[in-house]
Amino acid sequence: MDAARLHAAALRLRQSVEGQRVLLVDDIFTTGATFHTVGKRLIIEWGAVEVRGLVLARAPNRS
């Protein structure tokens, strides 16, 4: 979760997303923490109305 917070804190936008729908793209999905944290920041701090995710691969469960 700490890594997810660092990713979200490092995010800089080139233009406003206020009132927009945003598509987050990631190469690999593991826990979903990064998607959750970044998506939450996009909505709460930057005013996006919707955030969806697209993932190219999912990491296998490590049980």
C-alpha cells in the first residue's frame, strides 16, 4: 500500500480532468492498490467524474 501511495503522490497531470471520465492503463495488476489509490485521488482531488481501469495482464495469486 505504501508503494501505491507513492505512485499516487508522484502523479502530475498535464491538463485538467475535472468533469471528465478517465481511463487508467497499467501493464500488470497485482493487488489493485495502485488503481484504487490513484483513482481515488483523480476523483477527490482533481474532480474526475468516473475512473475506470484497463490492465494488460494479471499477476497470479500467491497463496
